[in-house]
Amino acid sequence: MIRIGVCDDVSCYVETLGNFVMDWAKMRKINVKLEKFRSGEEVLLNLEAKGDFAVVFMDIELDGINGMETALKLRKADRFVSIVFVSGHEHYFKKMFQVYPFQFVEKPIAKQKIYEVLDKAAREQSLYNESFYFQYKWVTFHINLKQVLYFASERRMVRILMEDGREHVFYEKLDELEEKLAGYNHQFMRIHKSYLVNERQIEQYHYKNIVMRNGDILTVSREKRCLIGRHHMKLLAEKC
């Protein structure tokens, strides 16, 4: 079962969105627990009481804690929840990216658009449990790829930086590792001869470097800058 939240202070939007979600779940034969909310406070209380959501549809203009503030708290609690902003106001678009929204849906809400967003979210959620196996000193390890910040090449070793601060090492050429990771659903970008980064763990994009969610600043090589810039613009376009 996956938990999906719908939050809007206008009851007709809550009911419409909720109906679309349940119609989609029935059509896709997915077991969904739907939670309906009229305020950001209700969302956060439910999160604390019942645990993480897979997807949350969030109106931006809410009384009390607005949708942006609520989303920031959701993102702090769970880096991998798919937050979908629902609004009739495009001027919020740039502000939304500080919380890494999964998608932006304009009002009035179209059923087909909601289906497309949920299909994409379901694919995203399914890849979160991908494991990566490696060996070091005759011991086999496995890690969850969603928790990897980046792989760093140091001479003949590859160092793995995890989001909880742990580090692992193993012997592999980064070129070979990049080719191997291409067969996984998680997307890792080669930003430098020494770095393969998890694109979902990038905090900020800059021309000459990127900032990871743990604060590490990684150099983008000169020949990769245009490619990384185009990739970033593509990500922004996909949110619309």
C-alpha cells in the first residue's frame, strides 16, 4: 500500500483530486491509502502520527502554514516524497524549486494530467529500493542507491559517500562503474573525471560546481558544463 495525501483549503478541489487518485489506483490495480487535508498543519500532524507519504498533492495558498512552508517541512522529514504543487498561479514556479517538487499542476485540474503525474510518481517510487552490490577485501556489501550522494574516484579506489555520513570503498575504475550504473533506474551523472553524482541528491546547480545535499561542493569539469546545464534545464521543464 502507498500513502497519497491531497491538501487544499477548497473542499471541491480536495474531493476532485481525491476521486482522480482513487480512479487511477483502481485502473492501475494499486492499493492506495488516500488522506485528505484542508491545511498544512493537518498534513504535518498526519505525517508525525502515521509516517511518510509516497505522494502529496499540495495547494500553495493555504491559511495558516502555506503550501510552500508545509512542503519544506515534508522535504526535511522525507527526501524522497513526491511533492506535487497544485495552483493556478504560475508566479510561484521559481520559489517551488527550493523544496524539489516532483511536478507542478495548474488549476483547473485535468484528470489525464493527474494520471500522468501518478504514473510517473509510481515509477519513481519503485526505483527507490534498488540495491548496488560491491566487494572489498573478500566481503560483499550492498547499499541502497537512493542513499548514495556520489561516487568519487581516488587513484584505483572508488569512495562512496552516503547521505547518513557513512563511507565505503572498493576497487573499480569510474568509467566501468558509470557503465554499470547505466543499467539501473537511478540516474547518476558524470560531472568530472573523478565524480559520479546522484542527481536526486543535488542541492544546487552552478556553472562551475554543484552543491550536494550534505553541503559538499563538487567541481564540474569544463567539458561537462554545457551538458550539465542542459540537463538542469531539462529537469526544470519536466516539472511543468
